[in-house]
Amino acid sequence: MKLYQKNAYELCRMLREKKVSSEEICRDVIERINSHESRINSYISVSNDIIAQARAVDKALAEGKAASPLTGIPIAVKDNISTKGMKTTCASKMLEGYIPPYDATVISKLRAAGAVITGKTNMDEFAMGSSTEKSYFGRTCNPHEPLCSAGGSSGGSAAAVACGEATAALGSDTGGSVRQPASFCGVVGLKPTYGSISRYGLIAFASSLEQVGVIGRCTADTAMLYSHVCGSDRRDATSVRRSYPDFLSCISCDIKGVRIGVPEEYFGECVSSDVRKAAESAIDCYRKMGAQIKTISLPLVKYAVNTYYIISSAEASSNLARYDGVRYGYRARNCRSLDEMYFRTRSEGFGSEVKRRIMLGTFVLSAGYYEDYYKKALYSREMIRREMINAFNECDVMITPTYPTAAFRLGEKDSLSMYSGDVFTVSANISGLPAMSVPCGYTEERLPIGMQLMGRPFSELLLFNMGYAFEKFTAGSFMGGALI
Amino acid sequence: MNIDVSHIARLAHLSFTGEELIIMKEDMTRLVEMVAELPENDIQPGENSVDAMELRKDEVIPSGLSKEEILGNAPETEHGFFVVPKTVE
């Protein structure tokens, strides 16, 4: 087995036992990047100092300096997370040349842990999309079938991990942007509880909904990466002050007696037959493992997509007002007035999907429409949140399909039809709940299918246990991405 | 619904060509119709709609960035200032 195929926890053990060096691991990953990037396009930019980072880690290890489980492990980072001295474009012409002068808190944590940052991954522009087709730097293809989408908006991160172009990755999830690409690419993706990972340095799209998320080829790797990036941060006012365990050392297969809620609304007509079959078969596995299965109902979930698009677009219109061509980013040339500069900079710098969301957000916040749309959506959000929280009186965790279908073909869906596909993932963002996608099957065409596990706030350990138990029970049949 | 797309574009500081405006109007109409269906509010007046956030110290955390670093990404600077087109005649 090549080193790029190994999981992070295996590489960590090999590094500790001095059976391998970080440089050897990274050379293998670079070779993989070189051989697959022209076909997959996971990265917007690959770090030019991967080997230098790896050598520094190897030197520190040789000197006996303290190591963390992430030390020497190649990690890819979504291109909306600020990296000091390294381009951070948000896949937009607007930020094509932007080089942050500071690291996001999650990047500082990765660097402190000795992780090797392999590069910045492709995404839908400003994280607005579900297919990574809306990138200024070209679309990302699914490593399982290059004619299909890798999902989005963290499609580059999920594809890189699935393909062996990185061992694990950071993404961001505003409405499903970590879980859906994880599902499409056959990897594990966690959107943690709102407030558990600092958003300092994550370029803002919809601040009340988005979280940095983690992607790995198995649950243990995802738990390991999450343990390193979670935690409170004075630089993020929405960060929650609490302590977190080392999730990897706490993870267990014991899920006997866990009450699993199966919301009937998530298994309606929009779900394809192979996705339904895979999710139902996973639920059956849990039954055999001793979990209690209970059908529950979440009638307000049908309003979740509408609520999400109103609130996220409103927040986007406000957050993206900062791109005016003055302090950073693109500026239109030869403008004669300040107003002309604002209008032309924004019109030339943003892509069509971003403009559409800014327009919708501006509309729902505008005089005469605010009460009917934005305010009503805020009430709807609270009603959905209460319904979700109350549902956890009846169960400990919910299982749903992550997405109604497996990966769709590139170019197959227009933006508006893509919006409705987010129906299963947006509720976790609206409610601030943790949710994780775990591979649970394949279609007849061998495209991966993911199931979503959702829990109470800060119940990430239970989600990890559920994912880990399923992987053990199915002998890892659905794990490993597309590494051949 | 008749959305005044030109007005919304002005508010958003975006400009569109005539053809783009027609497409945006179609898209916006479809989008707004799609998102309009929302539940009737059953949250009682006075009922807190969000959980109270933890109180924090009123503190300013220094960024540690130099003026040069902050100006480093600006499209145009002069003598340590951002440069914009002339605003006062």
C-alpha cells in the first residue's frame, strides 16, 4: 500500500515508530497531486514548500521535540480559510491576488500541531454552490467518476482526500458544504456544533450559519483532525467557551441502546431508490448492533430550504458589501468616480451566482419586503430549531440520507434546482447542530452514497462513535475514497 | 410579483447590461416565489426567539499587524493611505 492511501491515524503511528518520515509521505502525496490534478482539479494552489514543511517536521521529530497526532500529516485547506502569505481566493476573481497577512485560528492550530499544509482547495465562489462548478478557477471533478460533480462547495477538499491528494482536509459548511461533497466523494465530513470551531479567518458568507468543518477518509481521522481545530477563541465572538476531549482516544464502537430517530420527511419521493436502500440498510446495521430505531416526524423541515436561502442570502449581501475595491481584492480600472469604481468593481469581480445571492439578500432586506421575507424567515428558523431540539427528547441521534441522490453529472443542474437538493443538510445549520456524513453504500454505477448523522449540540463524540461502529460493522466496505 | 430589479441592483452596488437584467429579473422572480412559502409564526410575543448568548468582556484584541501588512493588499496606496478616485471637486 502506498503512503497516500494510508489514513492519518496509521501514518501517525508509523511516524512515531520511525517507520516513515513526513518527507516520504509528502513526496507520495505530491506525486499523486502531479498525476491527478489535471483530471480532478482539487486545488486552486498547491503549497510550494510542502517538502520544506515536511523536513522541518522530520527534524523536530529527530530532535525528540513533542509531537501531536497531526505532526507530519498532509492536510489540504479550503481556499476561503485565511493562510498567512499564501493566496486565499475564495475561488473568486474578486480575491484572485489576495494574500492574507494573518492565519485563521484553525490554521494557527494546524501549524502548531505540525501538520503539513498541502495547498488551498477549489470551491464554489464564496462557498455559494453545491457542485464546485461555480469556481473562477474551473470546476472540480469527482475522483470516482470525472464526469460527475465532486459536490460543493468544499468539493476540492473532499476530492483531494478521496483521491489521495491529501490525507485529510478542512472545509466550511454553511448549508451542507462539507457533508454533501463528502457524500459524493465517499469520505467522512463533519459540520460541528455552531461555535465549536473558531471562524476567525474564515472569509464570511453567512456568519450565523457557517462553520469550519473537517474531512477524512474514515471517522477516526475526522475525529483526530476535529480534536486539533476545535476550541474557544477570543477572536471569534460566537465561539463557545467549553473544554473538549481528545475525541480520537475516546472513540468507541459501543452504541448499544442508542436511540436512533429516523425522520420520515427525509425519506420522501425526492430520494433516489439506491440512496434510500443504502440508508435503510445502514439503519438495519445499527439495529443489529443493538441500537433502538424509532420513526420520528419533523413537519417543519419542508420550510428549511426557503428559510436557509433567505437568511444566508441576506447575510451574504451584508458580508460581501466589503468588496468595494478600496482595501483589498479586485478593482476595476480607469474609474472616474468613487461610485463608478464601486459598481464596476463588484460587477466585474463577482460571478453570476454570487450576484444572484447578493440580489436576493438585498431584496429580502429592502424596505417593504423585510417583514414578509427576512423577519418571517427568522421566526421560521427559530421554529425549526425548536422542533429539531425537541425531537432529541425522543432520540439521541438522527439518521437521514445526506443528499437525495449520489453525485450528479457536471452541468446537469441549474442553480435553482440545486438549491432544493440542500433539503437534508440545511436544518443542521439553521439549528446549529452537529452533523456528519459517513459513506454507507454505492449506486449501481459505483458512485458513493452518504448517510447523515445528526445530534444534539456538542454531541460530536456520539456521532464519531456511530460512524466508527458502522465502519467496523461493515468491515470498512464503503471507506477509502477513490485511491486506486 | 413585479420586482424592481434595477432598484435592488442600485442598492447592492451592482450593474447589469440590459440582457443581464432581463435574466436576473426572471431568476429573481422564480427564486422569490420559491422561498416565499414559510410557516405561520407561532412564537408568542415576548417569547425570546434566540438563546441568550454568554456575556463577554468588552475587550479589543490587537491584530498585531503592521500598517504595511494591512496596506499590502490594497489596489492603490500613496504615502501610507488607500487611494480612491477623487470624491470632492
